[in-house]
Amino acid sequence: MILKMKKEDLSAFLETVKEWGELWGPTRKGERVAFERVEALSQMDLKAARTIIPPKKLLYPPRFTMFDFDDEGYVERTGDVPNRILFGIHPCDIHGIQIMDTMFLEEYKDPYYAERREKTLLLGHSCIPDEKCMCFATDTEFIAEGFDLFFTDLKMFYLVWVGSSRGHDLVRMKPELFSRDIGKDDILNYTEYRKWKTSQFSANADFTGMPDIFELGYDSSILDELAEKCLSCGQCTMVCPTCNCFNVVDEVELGSVEGTRDRFWDSCMFREYSLVAGGHNFRDKRVDRLKLWYTHKLQAYIGEFGEPACVGCGRCVATCPVDINVVTVANALREQEVGK
Amino acid sequence: MSSPKIGVYGFTGCAGDQLMILNCENQLVDLFGATEIRSFSMAKSDNHEGELDVAFVEGSISTEEQLEHLKDIRKRAKMLIAIGTCACWGGPQAMKLEEGGFEKRYKGVYGNAKITVSKAFEAQPVDAFVRVELKIPGCPIDKSEFLGAVSKLVAKRHPYLYRFPVCAECKWKENPCILWEGKFCAGPLTKAGCGAVCPSHNMPCVGCWGPTDDLNVGAEYNLLKEKGYGPDEIVQKMKKFGGAGVAKLVKEIKPTAKEKEANK
């Protein structure tokens, strides 16, 4: 279902739906754009191309306690997650959450992710691409499902896609703000919008044929050259909307049998990630770690799930201090030359 | 569960790590309750130098007398843990390691003064002389890292400390990467554990936690050179807290492809 809403009514709508839960949206403080809890639409920056960390941080926090234990057993820390309405997520990030769902909700259901996912409503918003956006190359620049509501900004109006019954429940909290009266002009405006968005991309990104190019270039010295530049700082994995690896540690209380079992974001760029008991390391060399990440994103995941594990958000481009990212790696492999 | 016998010792350093232990105010009673603190000169006068389960050693080693004392501690301790960046990597006093010229620098400071105390040598980390089971770096150490490790030891479990760079913690806090601003940030070379406290206040990391176990010194060097920093400044800043952890590595920095091209 697609509805229509006046732009100026958005603020009142968000004010109303706050009854359901905390309102979160993209905020800006200098260079730092981040999803934060807000009280009103006016605190959000809906023009920012991307946040530093994708919305995965709300579904799967960087570090959290899974359960408390003592010598008798354990008690899960689930149940204390608040309801949240996450407003202003772009199509790429919704695609990212869908990949997270595949990882955490299907074969092995993760109770911590599942709870946060269940209690978070996703209210998408159309975006203004910048020079780092490459969702056009991963086919993720538009989104048809995976959200509760999606707002496409058509200057005077929003077209509002209702993507779930929970999204519909939000609409029903303030039905007078929505109209089903969609006319010829709206359709034309929407067609224009799609054309406009498609014309905005300028990144030199092309992932066609990447599974084959990776297969051909797997032992290429190009990857060694890139690894020589890699700082192994792990920022790429932290900011990637589809990176989901974690480590688990126990914290014990001093002089007590009580403690907590915590989980934190890990990175396959770290040497200890592939270290196993006995001291063997499966990917001791930096180049092997780079190969793992990039083949995972642009080759192996395609083989398994039919789409890349890259949603084209441009965060690795915006983050890596030495310019190693999906675009530079794909181009270097294709052209057999590391760009400047 | 019998409480482990513990000793806390300080050598060349500012004693800030021992102070940080005493600064664990809310947990001090638990700490003194869960362990038997046999020796801790900074905290108490009634000290007994016997067998220890764990010796915590702060500071680098820079005199013959310290070295003898360290060896004695090692003999008496089942486990020796270096605390603080000086004990782990040498600290700023070890920033000239691998450069030679210690005698000259020594003379420059002391001239021909007659030294009556123990003979001094170039400061080095504790593990340059004796076996070290665990390093808890920091300048000073972080309370929760220290207490976390002690709690695990008391519970007869392996302590876990982050081994990856502080960049991970920095990203968990969603800070923009300070290297993009052209600032000299030592984050990618520096072990996590501080919670990225400096970059979270828009101050670059100076590397005070010491190096990670997986350094790409050459990549950081080349990046900083591209940002306009001079080779000497880069190496000096890397060695300031990196000490023995980077002293050999900075000597192996290779010129970049661009530089090779320029030198042709």
C-alpha cells in the first residue's frame, strides 16, 4: 500500500508515534552523523548521505551483556530492550538489515538480535546520493520490502509505502495525515524522482563479474600490494552494514562466582580473529585477511545467496584511512593495477 | 578458594599504575579481601618478601640494582604481570632503543658526576630480562582492565585483554576517523583498552597503550608522510610509547612505490 502525506505533517506524525517507543534518527554534530535518540524531527539531519555506523548498532550493539551467571546457572539479559522507532534509514541500510536478518534470524536464531529486531520499527526515508554512494552497483538503491514504513520525499509530499502490519498500525494512530488520493502528478513526480536519483551517482563502481574476477585474481600480487597498505585497524568491518562477526568473553566479579558473558564486534581484519587453540593462525598474513573480507562481500556471498554482501552504502569508502574499500579493490583487481 | 598471594612492585616509571590500583576505591576492599597482598610498598609498610602467586611489576628496568630485584621477584613469583606501558614496552625512557648513543646521552645528562648508586643502563621493558606471563599496558593502566584481569586470576581463569587496535573501540563510539582530518593519530598501531578516550574528545591517539601484536608500521608511516609529517617526527612519535614494540620495526620501513619512483 502506498499513501500520500503532506511534508509538513511529518513532524506531527512522529510526535504521535513516539507513544509506541523511543524515536531515533540521523543527527549531525560537525562531521559526526549518527543515529541517536531524538525528541523531534527538528533534531534530525535527513540530508546526510550516511551515518558513521549503520543502524546495526541498535539491533546488535558493539558490546553488550548476553547473560549473568553464577555457579548455579545463568539468567538471560533479554527483556529490557525498549521499543524503538528508527526513522530516516536509507534503502542501502534496509538491505543491510535484511542481510543481518538472514544471518541472525534464520538457520541459527540469535535471541539477542531477534529481541531488538522485534522491538525496532524501521521507517525508511529516501536519500540524496553523494560521490561515495555505490548502491547503483549493488542494485540496492531502491527498496521494496523489509521496512515498516518508507517515506519518499517528493518535495511537497511524501509517498509513504506501508511495508508491514506494524507500519500500518502506526498510520492508524494518525490516519487523518494520510491520503489514498494519488493522482497522475504524483505518479509523474515519482517517476521523475527515480530518474533523478539514478542520475546522481558518480562513484566509479562496477561489481559485474566480480565472482569470476576474484577467482581469476585470487593469487594476484595486486592483493599483496593492497595488504601492504592495510593498517589492520578494522574500521571497515565496524562500519559495514553487513559485517556481523563477534567475539564472546566472560567478565567475573572479583572474588565471586558471579559474572557476565559479553559479546562485542570482532573483525576478520584482526590477527587474533583467526587464531585458534594451540597457536595456529589460519590467516596470519594480512593479505589473507583482506582476501577473506573482499571475497566474502563480492564473491562467496553471491555464490551462497545470489547477491553481494555489499549494499553500496559507501561507508568503507568514507572510513578507510588508506583508501582500501570495495571500489578500489574491485577496480584494482579488474584493471590489475592499484589506483592512487 | 585460597586467596592468591600478590606483590606489587615499581621500577623506573611514574608510579601511576600503582596509584591507579589504589584509585580503584570502590573495589579496594574487594581487592584486599580476594587477594593476600604480601608486598605493596606504595600502599602499606608491613611487607613480606616471600613466595608469590602473582607479581605485578610497574616501570622499565634501568639499573643493575633493579635488575637484581626483578630477578628475585621472578624467582619468587609463579606468574609475573607487567603493568603499565613502561613495564610492557619501556615507556618514553626507551624511545631511543635500537638507535645507540646511550653512553653519550648519559654523559650529556650526568657529565662527569660521580654516581654512587647502582650502575644505570638504557631502560628496557621487563620482558627484556625475565619471562612475563601477561602485559596489562596503559599510561596509566585502566581500572577495569586491571580489575578484570585480577578477577579472572582469582577465579583461576585466563584474563582476556583486547589485542586489536584502539580504532575498534573508537568506531564503537562512532567517532569520525581523526586521520582523515590530517591529524597525527597513532590509533592503528595502538592496543585497545582505554575506550578510545582521546579520539572521543577529538584528540588524536598518542599511542600510550603501546603497540598491538599486529603492527603495520610501514603503512602508518607512509600514510602520515602523505599527510605531510616528516620522517623523523613520525618515527619519534611512534617510539615515544611504542618503545621495544616498534624499535626494530621502524628500522625496516620500506620506501613506498612513489618514493621508489622518485629515487630512480
